[in-house]
Amino acid sequence: MREAGFIVVGQGIAGSCLALELADRGARVEIVDDGWESAACLVAAGVINPITGKRLVKSWRSSAAHPRAREFYRSLEARLGKRFFHDRKILQLCRSPEEAELWRGRAEDPEYAEFISDPVPPGSFGGLNDSFGARFIGRSAWVEPPAVMSAFREYFLSRGMLRTEKFDFSKLDARARSYAGRAFRGIIFCEGWRAVENPYFSWLPYRPAKGEILELKSPEPLPEHIIHRGKWIMKTGGETFRMGSTWDRERLDCLPTEGAGAELMGALPGIFGRAVSAEVAGRGAGVRPCTATTRPHLGAHPACGALMSFNGFGSKGFALSPYFARHFADWIFGKTALDPEADLSRHIRKFWRPPAAGAA
């Protein structure tokens, strides 16, 4: 057998960041990926947003993760000779007086004030529905998902690190640390929502959610910002826009649906304040690897430490993966303990059941 290294299962954004981090530390890394057949990262917004949710709270671990993401993607652009990272403010269009008041309260909070602009008066953006005013969210950015993922893939292929195939559990001998006749130091599963089918980690509390986006063509003017009003929409070039997204916990597949398309198109008048002309140029769908606790599942299998999980970043993969890839690599090499809110060992007592005596 060859010298043992790490096998990373899944070349989504999490697996790509971790594989690069480990390789940069001198580890031998082999990536096994099925060709993005179920990758949610390709249809993700790719937005780095410090304030999220209906309650307008700071995104988890954003203070550390977002500066790291900026540093990482800028460095990666230079390394790969590609462009995919853009500083873009989020223009939040308030939908009601109550929402405008909630933003006012957040802006007066010292922990949030640095991210939120002064109120923008109604009528400041011709062509957009800002009748209840707006706010800018700073320190936000946009990573172009298809562009960065293709650049990663090209890089890994050029170095012989990527095997385009489905991981075959029948070829895994966890006790002997062998996969398909190849020795490994560790296998790290980063397979997104497909973790629910993983015989070693399916016991973890996942709550996958399908999301759909639209690629639109329209002559409507749109500022060079990420516009948010219930849904998000952003200009991607010329008269081309990207819009999303939907949430569906029932249909877990990567097939665009008419219902989701209608939902997104139906949100356009709310964003523009009037009927607009827009042509659907493309559709995309993917399943987010969300978890029941909204925290990722990081760490080693309770009965086989050579099998590990680096997964469950949900809709925040582009924002969190660079930071946690470094954190996880530090943990692998004994330099730190895992973040206690992400350490999968917190779920062992409640969810894991050891195999029966004599079971394989």
C-alpha cells in the first residue's frame, strides 16, 4: 500500500477548503467525489452576511469566520488565477414599519452598529420597493459559487488529488484503515446532505432542506448590491440576475420545480414594487446539509477515530468553511480542541447506538 494519507469524501465547498488546508500542511490528500451530482454549493447564494434571520442576529462565529473567509478567497484568487470574490454590500429593503423599527434597534446596539448603516429614506432607490426605508449591511461579500468550485476542481485534477467516483462503503475496512486497497490515516466525510445515508454518521441530527434559485434576464436596472426583501436578488453581469431562494424539507432532490419557480417569480413585484419583465434563463436546485441544531457536525466517529465528519454547514458553507477548515486541521494535528458547539461528541449520548456485539 502507498503511504497513508487522508481521504476527503465530497468536493463541495467544505471538502474543498479542508482538502486544500491539509495539503498545504504537507499531508497527502485524496478527494473522492461523484461529480457534484448532489452538491448544494453550486446553487448557493455564496453570500457572506454578518446579520441573518428574522430576528436579525449576528451570524454564528462570524467575528472570526468572516475575516478568515475574506482572507482565504482573496488569496485563493491569486493562487488559482481566477476571479470569484466580490465585496458587495447588502441592501436590505424593509417590508414594514415594524421591520424598519427592528433594524433601528439593532443599529443602536453597539454589537451591531458597526455592520449597519444609517437609515436610507424611502424613495432613495428608483425602481425598487423601498417604501419603508432601507439599510445597508456592511462587511458583506459575494463568492461566485460555480466559478470558485470549478477553479477548485481544476486545481485538484491538475495535481492528481481528485478521483471522480462515488465513495463505495463496501470497499472500506475501517479497522484496517484501508479503502479500495489504499491505506489511509483518516477518512473525512464532507458529503453534504448525503450524510443521512452514511452508515457511520447517519445517526447525527440532520435536517436537510432543498433550495432553488433562478437565473433571470431583464432590462430592469439594479444597483450593484445584494438586494434583500424576503428573497435575495443580485446582478451577475449585464442584464443577468440571480435570485433565490426557497426552502423545502420534503422533496430532497436536485430537480427544479414549477412551484419553487413560481414562488420566486412571485416575489419580484415585492422587490421592485411593480410588475417587471423578466425571462427565466436557468434554474438550479440543491439540498442544503442543515442540522437540527444549526451547527456543523465536526469530529471523529465514537467507535472509529479514523473516520471523521466535517459537515453540516447548511446555508453558510461559503462563509464558515475556510475558518473551520483551518480549525479542523489544527484539531487533527493536535493543536486545539474542537469548537464545543460544533463537536459532534455532544450528540453521542442522545443519538448514537453502538452496534450489537459481533456486528460488523
